[in-house]
Amino acid sequence: MSRPFPRPSSSPASYVRVNGKIRAREVRVIGVDGKQLGILSLADAINMARNNGVDLVEIAPNATPPVCRLVDYGKFRYEQAKRDKEAKKHQHANKVKEIQLSPSIDPHDFGVKLNHAIDFLCEEIKVKVTLRFRGRELAHKEFGFQQIEKFIKEIAPYGHPDFAPKLVGKGINLMLSPLPRNKRAKNPHAQPEGAPSVQAPQMSGQRKTVPIDRGNGQPATDAADGFANNPFSQMDIKVGS
């Protein structure tokens, strides 16, 4: 069923009641300095907020009585948005991307997998590395561990293993977490700021200007003649009266 109006914003700050919009008769007030001022009537709390040049903001509506804070509402919204942003970063870090290897992986494929892992770690995403043994590869598990150790060594500037590689069933599992931003190397694949954009190469199907000598020392182009190979370009045409 379609909705005629958009849904309200899900941001916690959009549901915050301020000053006269607070419905409770009594509220527990927290002062500007963060100290509790006790339970006051709503009118007294609003007057106190006005005397301090701030707003009365309801921060815990489900408490009994509701908890309100004396704070500038604009500053409160800024702090709330900052906390929401930090929470989203932690949620993003909980995401996991999987990369699969093999004991006999081609060096080029290994490099491609490594670049993908670097991109994920630089985006604050954890990486799960899985190496699977097939058939007779189970008889030489040391080659699989060598590939995993090589992967850990190459990825060290960007992430660290949460635990030592484990042999589980017919494969080796490894979990990598991104290093802190201040200790992590920059993503080598990220385009630097201010770098000029790369223009697309000219397609082979596009027409190009081809100079043609008319014989009188004046070159001509396909834009002037209509086509490159002009059969009349070498003819000396005289126009009579």
C-alpha cells in the first residue's frame, strides 16, 4: 500500500521534546554543569532553562519522572548527530567480507585478492580469508599455510589477524581486522584529492580529421570536403563564365 506522505525521520533527535512540548507535569532536571537538580514541576524547569539562556530538553522520556537536561537545543542536536555517526562507524566495522584462496593460486589472482582485502580494510570492513583444499591437496597442507602466511605478511600495513590461522575441516580460516586509522597505511588504490580526472580514450569508430593535399599547397580536411578520400581533390576544375 502506497503512502501519500513520506515517513518521518528515524533520527532520535527528531522525537526529542523541548520546552513546552514536554507532556509530563514533573521532570527530573540535570543542570548545565551536568549535576542533578532534583525533581521540579515542568513550569519551574522551563523558567530555570530560560534564566540560564538554554532549553529544557527531554532526554529520557520513558523514565519516571522523565529526565530533562538544561542545554542549548542546537548543541544537543549536534552532539546527537556526532554520536549517531560514531555508532554507524562501529556498525560498519562489524561487516565482514570473505575472500577465498587456494594452495595453488596464480600470483596474479593472489594480487587481485590482496587488493580487494586492502580496499575492504581501508573501508573499516573486516575480512574473512578462506583457503580450501581439494582432492590430493589435503596431503600437502603446508602449501596452504604458506599462502595464508604470505597473505598476512602482505596485508600487515592495513590489518591484523584476530587469531592464528585455523585448520577447519578441508580448509583454513583466518579473520582480519582493520588497523586503527592513525596506524594504518593509506589505500594505494584511492585517488588523491585534486587529481585530474582521466578522460576516456577516443573510440576507434570516431572519425578523425585527415589532411589532404589538393595540389595547390592548401590542405583540406574531412570536415570541409565531407569525407576523407575526396576523389575530386586532385582535379583542376575551371569555372567558365
